[in-house]
Amino acid sequence: MTSYEPLKAILDEMISVYEKLLQVGKEKQAAIIKGDPELLLSIFPKESALLKEIGLLEVKRQTETVTYQSLSLGQIIDNSSSAKEKEELLSAQSELKAKLKELVAQQELNQQLIENSLAYINSMLGLFTQQQEPSITYSARNYPKENNHSRSFFDAKV
């Protein structure tokens, strides 16, 4: 077992969790497009658990990196003596960067979809809640209340 294998294992775990988070992001996108709030609410706990797991893995990675005198992953790759280790760590680093880039793009798309949905909802609410202009036609309040007979068809407001 080489000294870089624990770090490589942590990076592989992080890649796996980022893939799961990306899948949850796609589920969230489908729920937003579908307009299903129950499905969307059921996705939040999954997402939260994965984010918590990423946080724990990041702490684990940082403690593993401390054993390398607080070097960054790029510096660890540069200082690697074995070509195989260097290749494995470089592959993990590039895959991790690619997953993070995909995840950022997915989150931006979901945010844009949510903003569009909210704008649509606000415009619909605006249509329903805007002030009604006073009618210039006759209404029931313009008639004297002398006669309590029911109104005829022509007196009814349409």
C-alpha cells in the first residue's frame, strides 16, 4: 500500500458522492419542470444528506493532506515519485474538477428554472390581485333601496 492510496480512496469517494449529487440535481430539474412541489420537497433531504457527506469527506481529505505537510493536491501530484501514482491522482483530480463543473452548471440551470417559475407565479398573482377599476355602468349600489323586490334580469350585473 502506497502512501497516496488513502488520499486516492477519499478522492474516489468524493467523485462518487458528486455523481450522486449531480443525479439528485437532475431529479430536482425534472421536478421543477414538472411543477411537482411534493417531489421537490422529497428531494431536499437526499440533497442535504449528500452535502453533509461531502463535508465529512472534505474534512477527511484535509486531514489526509495534513500528513503531506499541508500540500495541495497539485503539489502532491508534482511531488509523486511513481508515474502510476501521479497518473491516478491526476486522473482523480481531473474527474473531480469535471464533476464539480457539471454540478455548478446543473445548479445554475435549476436556479434559473426556479427564478422563471417564480416570475411566472408573480405575474399570475399580479393579474388576479390588481385593483379593479370602478365600473362606469350602473350597479346595485346606484339604485335606491326603496323597493326590496328582487332584481330583474336587466338589473343583474353580468
